[in-house]
Amino acid sequence: PTSTVGTMVNMPTQYFPGTIDTVTRSVIRDQQVLLMDDLIRDIPGAVKAYGADGVIRTDQFFVRGFEVTSQNWRKDGYLDPTYMPRDPANIERLDVLKGPSSVLYGAAQPTGTFNVTTKKPLADSFATGGFMTGSYGLQRYTADVNGSLNADNSALVRVNAAYQNNYSFRNAVKTEREFVAPIISYALDDDTSVTWAGEYQHD
């Protein structure tokens, strides 16, 4: 019902003068998404972009005929021009701002803006894990651990991790990925908190 992709504040989508498509965590989990490329089925008007040499470009799409490059990606509202394939293990939701409004409220480009919202520490302590297997020797392990560092829950920590190993339908092609994303949040008072977030990925 709300989004920050166009205004940087949590604004109701029905009052925002633009087109925002949202892919939630439950959709990512239900579809067993391994790459951001798998999410284009949930974004109307989006197709995968290929380079002039026929090579698949990481996390690049065409949306309404315009190419979305690394400069159009945001992570929690901040520019994220990485060339690494983004891992869905630490993604809470994906907001896509499209159309003419992306020029006014986005990156001043008609392509649109892809904003990735990462998982944040929560007050409840929990630990979950997952395992996925599939064709071509696919093995994927995930872990999501959340807890508090003190009794009054003023210091919260959360760690998301994933390991993936699989082959391809092409001979001698193998993918191996290691991913760890720790985040620590400390509440200074009822209205102010300090958050440190890191991310390591070897692909």
C-alpha cells in the first residue's frame, strides 16, 4: 500500500502520481527466485537485456523499450551501481518506478528506477534456514538469523547468508556464489537510530 521509491518518504501508492510495481518478499519466496532476472515476470513491460555480443548483462532489463542499467538501481533509496548479480536472500521487496514520472521523481531518466529494500533487524529473535535443489546439480543453502544484543532490545542484529552451487545445460559452465549480509541497528532514543549494514558476495 505504500512505497518510498519516488518520494524518499513512505507515501501511500494511491496518492503518488506515477506507476509503481512492487514485488514483495512472499512473491520472491513463492517463486523460488535465484536471480533478479527471474523477477521480470512480475514487472509488466520488462524483458531481459542482452549485449551486442550476445552476452547476458547482469541485472539489466528493457522496461517499456528503455534499457535499465546499473545507474538505475537503488538499494534502500541510495544509488547502487554494482555489476555483481544481486542475490535475493537479503531482499525484502523490489519497487519499480516506471513511466514519465520516473523523470520527475526518479533518476531523471525515462527508463525508470529499481529500488531494492533490504531486510532490517526486528525486535523478535528467530533463526530460519532453507535448502533448495534442482536440475543441473543445483544446491542452495540460506540462513536468516535475527536477535538482540542487550536486554532492552535497543541493539538489534540480523544476518542473512546464502551459498549456491550449480552447473548449466552448457558443458564446463559452473556457478558458485557466497553471500553474507550483516546489519546492526542501535536505537539512541524513541525517534533516532543508527544502522550499519554490510554485504559481501563472491560470485
